[in-house]
Amino acid sequence: MSDAPLVSLTGVSRRFALGGQTVMGLDTVDLQIGHGEYLAVMGPSGSGKSTLLNVLGLLDRPDSGDYRLAGQLTGRLNERQLARLRAEQIGFVFQSFHLIPRLSAAENLALPLVLAGWSPKARTARCDLLLAKLGLTDRARHLPHQLSGGQRQRVAIGRALALAPPLLLADEPTGNLDSQSGQEVMALLESLHQEAGITLILVTHDGALGARAGRQLRMADGRLVSDSRADRAPLPQAEAPCA
């Protein structure tokens, strides 16, 4: 594991114009995240959680300050370079899955591989491996509407991990799931973090989920107001589908 942080923010701010006023989405945030960490970002609506996630995911640029990802100073990169760095380093899991309705589970999972120029043979091998790990082999040809919410989120997780990025950003990943499916998805994410050494950043309103992370960040008014570490509690009775 490298001693250099995977993520480093120094004095990062992001401002928005809203109703003729300037709102600080992020206000001089300093943050370092090491390889293989598991963080939860928490705070009320409007606290800056989503803005922070967008900046970390290279979906939005800060107005001031520096963001280094895997040693790269991102502010100096053009859009094409940012897209390449994003594809190589970051996977995204969203509350609403964002699967393409007309594509099967396997085809949705394979999208990043297609965009990266993988051959059909290599794509098939990678997808088969991921589908098996996610417990979805028998759902490979099903369309999203034929899958349960938990299965759709597992497809989304597989898509996020298709190119084996070191950083996984999960934005309220259990928000649209029932309790049992949510527990299974969290068990899966945590097993991937533990087994593959993925850096997992979870944005959540759920204090119980946030308390499971090895490190908790709390935000308010665009500021990072606390950064603490805690022992993790055991999951309720649920096992990851890929266990």
C-alpha cells in the first residue's frame, strides 16, 4: 500500500449562484484519504456532501484549491484527461442505479469495457467473473425491469468495478432498497473493500450505516466539521451475495 494518499484536497472551495446570492457548496476543505480506507460522509441536506462527492468524482471542478487524485493535480487537466483519469481511478454507485433499460444485466455491466475498447472475448470473460462474484449469473440476460432493486444495485456495483478502479464512490446506495436488500448491498460493498482493498467512500443520511465505516466525516454549510475514526459494528444478519 502506498504511503502517499490516494485523494488529497487542499483548500478546496466550490461556489454556486442561487437566487442572486453566492452559496458555498464547499468552503476551504482540506482532506486526505489513504489507499484502502472506508469513509462515510454525513451531514444534513445542503451540507456539501453531494458537492464533495462530485468534486472527488471529477464531475465538478473546484473554484479554488487543489485536488490530487493518485498523484495527479486534477486542476491542470483538460476534459479528455479528466475523463481518462475518472475511468481509470473511480467507480460510481448511485441511489437510482442508472441502468440502461434496453440492455441486459450483462450488457449494462460491460458498458465501461466497451467504452475502454476491450475485445468481445475479454469483455465476456470479465463480465462472467463479475456476475458470478455478484451472484447474478442466472440473471445475466434479464433486463433491469426484470430484476429486483437489490439485483439492479448489484449490477450497478459490478459496472462500477468493471475496470477495477481503486476508488469507489457510493451515493446513498441503499436509499431505494428495502431493509434486507440494503443489508445485502452493504455487505457486498464491505466485502469488496476488505477483499480487494478498494477505497470506499459512502455518502449517507443513515447514521447507522455511517457508523459502520472506519472513518466518519461530518459536513455542515460546506465545511468539514469533524473527522473521526471508530470501531465498526457487525452487520445485522445478512451475507454478501458473492461471499
